[in-house]
Amino acid sequence: MSRSFGVDLRGIIELLSQHLYSSPRVYIRELLQNATDAITARDGGPARIVLEPAEHTGDGTLRISDSGIGLTEDEVHTLVSTLGRTSKRDELGFARQGFLGQFGVGLLSCFLVAEEIHLVSRSAKGGPAVRWTAGASGTYEVVADDSARAEIGTTVTLVPRRDAEHWLQHDMVAALAREFGELLPAEVLVGTERIAQPRLPWLRPSDEPYDAYVERLAGYCERTFGFRPFDVLPLEIPAAGLTGAAFVMPDTAHPGSRQAHRVYLKRMLVGDSVEGLLPDWAYFVRCAVNSSALRPTASRESLYQDEALLGVRDELGTVLKDWLVRLGATEPDRASALLAKHQLGMKSVALVDDDLLRLVEHWLPFETTDGYVTLRQFRRRHNSILFTPDVDEFRQLAPVAQAQGLGLLNAGYAYDSELMRRVAEVDGAVATRRVVPSELLAAMDRPDPVVEDQLRMSLRLARTVLERHDCDAVPREFDPISLPALLITDANRERQRDNAEISEHSDPLWAELLGRLAEPESTASQQLVLNTRNPLVRRLSELTDRTLAELTVESLYVHALLQSRRPMRPKDTAALNRSFLDLLDRAVRR
């Protein structure tokens, strides 16, 4: 024999309170939703919703009355007393097209603040008025009471729980009604106070000048989101029944910051911190929109992730991208200012969009050996963009590259290396190229044979000292003369060194695996390029004190390491302390 599931209403209320709805405040939204759906169902009837808080009723209860289609006794049993009966709603003519409610749990949210719910309704289909009474214990009763209500429509009365009386007070009810229902297409009153406004704030009357329209929406943004927008973009997607406005933030925002859009569905507020409406790259834009086609989640506090939302997100992303391109073409100074503040978002979309790539190339400055210049300016001066993907490496190599007449770009910040690769994909492989430090070594001149011969013994000593640091000494002539030494690292050989160090402290199986990854022949992973034009390096050959010469070489190595801004290993730190203290001791003893 089949049996029906039992439902513990108290358990359901706890579920709604702690897991479905974020706060008891949503009970007003659900009451307004039900009233609005009833008015929509009574096609052509009056549109009026009246909320009477506890101060108006005089008995601590809250009453909400609507002029909607009303309910018959059968409909009360089917729609009000059955949780989640959405399919039966359609059979009875309450098809979800055009209605706010979808899940059949809205009225139960009132139990978050109420001990009892009383509903009185008279249907436009005829028949006597019906009285429905339910308690938080899970019981209800329905009786026909033709004297309960004379007009067509419904009245819901909430009897507060002992700890929830404040939710039914006038100030709270008015604030919640204004927040959720100020744009509803009905006359909404809290007592005698009118709440709803007749038009969406972002719609522009035909007689309103555009400048006045933008100024009015800027004020709306300031009141709603708390900032004065850089620009205002009207939004309209007819396929999704969507209208609204996008507000570009004037100040820098973090790319990982939460999107916080104000979203209405059929003019009922879903929330003012709704995420997922725009592409992730548009983190610097906030929207206020109303849609008739998007779907809410069961809690009605966020948007359902479906194809409709994905389509709207793509459409809105296209609108924003087109605006950025137009801004760059018509107002270059404003475009440059905007890109400077929101460059991460712009760079991220430029990776996949050629139009935005050109905009970034034209307006966004990059750090180079020529100063902060745009990619377009840099390419005018140099045939190809040579870049390094590491900030510290750029700072180490920039003075040397600049002195050799080479243009170098710092691509060590977020998205920069990916942008260089994207430029190469669009404009050809010769457009950009990563520079490795060894290329600079190849561009440097070998020292004069006489100088090199004078330094031969010093170089032999230097290689002996530097061997303990996995480093070799190489003599070269380069500018600037003031730089005595440059530390160049071979990334492949450095990985081999790291593998070797790890394998020393690993179990045999892991050590064997690392050994297979290493090349059979390995040389020093670092090269200390000694500048033979530098007076200090030239004087190395004059040192007769071997200990002093060793300290000098080690000091040059540590200085170059610090210049490269790389992490120091324990033995590097020891070398720094040893060379500094020993040289200081020698100076003091003199």
C-alpha cells in the first residue's frame, strides 16, 4: 500500500529560516509577490496592495490586502495548503508566464515571523468567501465564510511570534516594502504612505534631455551603490525583457571583488548584491536592471544559472566592450584615465578580444626602458617588443639593456606576459619576444685582450670563490660603467640545481625520478658578468692579498644578487655577512 510522505511543518520552517532564506525580512517580499501575482491574474482589475502594520491594526498583527483575483475553496486547498505544488498552479490557470512566484513555498516564509496566518479571500470566479487559518504547529483549517470579505481579493493577517513583534512594526514594514516593492506595477500603501513609483528609474521620458537623464541616473547610482559613476550606460535587451543601466566605477576596484548588482524580476527586487549578471572582467561596473525572462533561485535572492542568464551576460559584455571602443575613439583622454584605473579588467578581456587588445595597445602605459609608454609608442621606437616576464629580472636588466640601446618591456605584472603572447598571435611572432638574460651577455663586448690578460689570475680566483655558489665568472665590457657586476641566471640549469638539492633530502624513489629529469651534463646555473670597464673590477688584478681578493669577489657576487632581487639562500646570507663583516674589520683595523 502506497503512503504519502509526512511533513513536519516546524522542520520545514527551520529549513526555510536557516538554509533557504537569508533573513526573516523576505516575508514581506513573498507577501508582495503573492499579491502582485493575484493582481496580474485578475486581468484588467484594480491594482492595489495595502499593508497595515501593528500600529494600524491595533492588535499587534500585520494585515496585507490586495485587489487580485482571489481564491476559491478548492484553490486554497491546492495552492495555499500544499507545499511546492507548481504544476497544479498551471492546471488552475496560474501559469508561471508573467508571474513572480514559482516554487509554492512563499507563504510559508511568513512563519519565520508569525505564529499564526489568517487568510480571507473572495474569488472573481464567484462562490462564497473563504477563510483559511494555519498555525506553526502544522495544522490548518478552511471554512466558507461569505461575510468574511465583501470585495474580490485576498487579505492575509499575521499573528507575530513572541520574539518577532518588531518585524510587524510600521518602520520595519515600510522599509522592507519600499526596498522590495517600490517598482511594482501596482499601488502599494503602508497605512496611508504610498510606496511604489509608477516607472522604472532608468527609463528615459521622451521629453527629458539626455544630459538631464544621465545626471538623474548618476544621482540614482550614488543613492543605490554609494559612488558617483564615471559614466552611465543605458541597457536594453528585448529578448530577455531586460532594461536598466550600467554604472562604471570611478575608482580602482579589485578584480576579485564581488559583483554587486541590483536586480529586479518583473519589477520585484531580487537583491542589491546579485552576482553573475556581467562577465568576470567587468568587475568595475555595477548594474541596476529589471527583467521579465530571467529566473530566480528558490530563495529568490539570486539568479538561476541557465542559458538565459548566460545569453544576457554575453549581451551585456558586448554592450560594455562596444562602449569602451567608442570611448577610445571619441574621448581618448577619458579612455586613458579609465584604463589606468581599471587596467586589470581591460587586460583580461583584451586576451580574448581583438578590439579591446587594440584599445589596450593604444592607451595603456607599460613600464619600459623608455619610461612608461604605450605598446604602440614602444613599437614605433623599436622593431620588436622585447620583454621579460619577471619584475625583478626587468629591474636588474633594464639599466644594462638601456645602455646597450635595447628596448626592454616589463611584462611581470598580471596578464602582461599573456598580452605579449596575444600580440604575437595577432601581429606575428616577430612582434614580441621574451628576452632571456643570456641574450644580453651575447650583446656585450668581450674585453680588450690586454685587459683580459691582466685579469686572468683574478678570474681564476673568482671562479674558485664562486664555485660554492654554483656560479661562474665571465668578463665583459658593458655600460653603465658604474655597475661592477651583473648576475645572470640560466633557468634550466637552476631547475637542475634545485632538483639536485631536493634529491639530497628525498627518499630514493623520488630522488631517482628527479635524477631522470636532470640533464646528464650540468654547468653553473649562474654567471657573474664582471664589467671590465668598472674601476673596482679593474683593480682586482692589483690585489696581492688573496684573502682580500676572495672577499672582494664574494662581495661583488652578493651585491649583484641583491641587485637582482632574488631570494637569498642560507649560504648566500652567510656570504653577505662574512664579506661585509670581514671587510669592515679590515677597514677598522687600518
